[in-house]
Amino acid sequence: MEITLITQLLLGALLLFQIYNYGYDLIINRKHLNDGRRSPIITGLIGFTTNFFDTLGIGSYAPTTMFLKLTRSLKNDKLLPGTLNVGCAIPVMTEAFMYIKTVKVDGTTLLSMVIMAMLGSFIGARVVAKLDERKIQVVMGCALAVTAILMILSATGVTGKLGMHNSATGFHGWKLIVACAVNFVLGSLMTAGIGLYAPCLALVYLLGLNPMVAFPIMMSSAASVMPIAARVFIKNKVYARGPALSITICGCIGVFMAITFVKSLDITILMWLVIGVMIYTSVLMLVEGIRKLR
């Protein structure tokens, strides 16, 4: 059996795991789906937009955090990491299946990095689920700031130049060990709302992989982290069910639209706009969190 097929089967099992945990929680708590501060239409539009552009490589965590914060869609910032991991899981897993089928990548590299990201999420989710609102605000503020810096490097072409002449489709030897170790850390940090896409993209460029190979690796890694983390957030009841459900449904529609109809799109202006608002939101959350800590 091909290793890439094993990765697909693993993601398929995680998808069923996510559907079961998520669906069961929604059914037994169906009377509490109005736990958001805004209409499902607003959070649905957020999910559609962020996952549409997530399919094109921008990432969904930072923009979703930004829009949920700016629209005040959640009753408590403590619910942000859980809502992200639970709500975006199924749309991102849909993307992962698509890129594994269309982009050639070394099976050993893909499976190894996916497994290490999963292991990282076991630790990260349990730590984040126990943080109070003020600590979440500080963590999320820092996460947005780091993501904004990485997006600036991408938008200015710095990251792309690293992988411009790379042609390899997999890691071997010490490079594989380093990639797996870093992906373990990224998997744990992702549960706190720090998107995996940008740092994973920089990682594969620095270690010499073809730029296109980054897409199945980073999307499969993210897809493997989310169901593991989501289980912890669902169990501890630290996510907003209504907003998460809207993000999931409309996010899947956004992914389908991007895959089906968008072949190429210049997202440079959009990326700079997102970076600007992201920096503003980062400062806002840091100020709120630090003030409450004091």
C-alpha cells in the first residue's frame, strides 16, 4: 500500500472522528446553538470568506480570528481557539484531500510530518483549553502578530525566493528529522490559534522543497491537528457551537467554490489588507489581555 494512500486513510478516519464528536455534541446541545452574539449569517459569511481564501493559501485561522473579534461574534475570547479548531476542521480537511490528489509529494515526508503535527496537538490543546480569557487574549494577540510578520515576508516575496529554485518533493535524513520536530511544535501552537500554513511554508522552502509541495504538507498537517484539538475543546465545552456550525457549513461551500471555479486569482491587495487589520486586531487583543492581567 502506498504511503500517500495511508495518509489519505488516516485523514479519512480523522474526518469521521471529527464528524462523530462534533455532530454528537451539536445534537445533545441543539437547544444551545444560539450562543453567539451575532446572526449565523454574519459568522457564516466569515467562514465562507476565510475558507475560500484559505484554499488559495492565505490561511483561515488569523483572518477568522480577526473577523470574529472585529464583529464581536463571540461572548468570550476564551472561546476563540476552540471555535477555530472545531469550526474550520472539516473545510480544511476537504482542502487536504484535494491537494494530496493533485500535487505529487513524497509519501514518507507527508505521513511523518502529519503524524508529528498530530502528536503536537495532543499537548497543545490540553494546555490551551485550561487558559482563562485574559491569557487567551495575550496568546491570540501574539499569534496574530507572528502571523502578520510571516504574511509580510510572503507578500514581499521573501519567502518565495527561498524556494524559487527548489525541485525536491520530499525530505530525507537530517532534513526529515528537523521537519518533523518543527511540525510537532507547529501542531501544538496551532491549537492556540497560531496558523500552521505560513511557518510550514517557510520551513519547506528553507529545507529545499518545491513550493507546490508545501500545499499538501501544510494542509494535511493542519487537517490532522484540528480533529484532535477539537475533541479536547468539545469535551471541555470551550467553543461557541452556533458560530462554529455556521463557519463549518459556509466554509465547506467556500472551499468548494474556490476549488471548482477559481483557477488563478491575484490576492496581493487582499493579503495586504488582511495584514493591516490583523496588526490592528493583534494590538487590540494584547492591550485588553495585558490590562486584565494587571
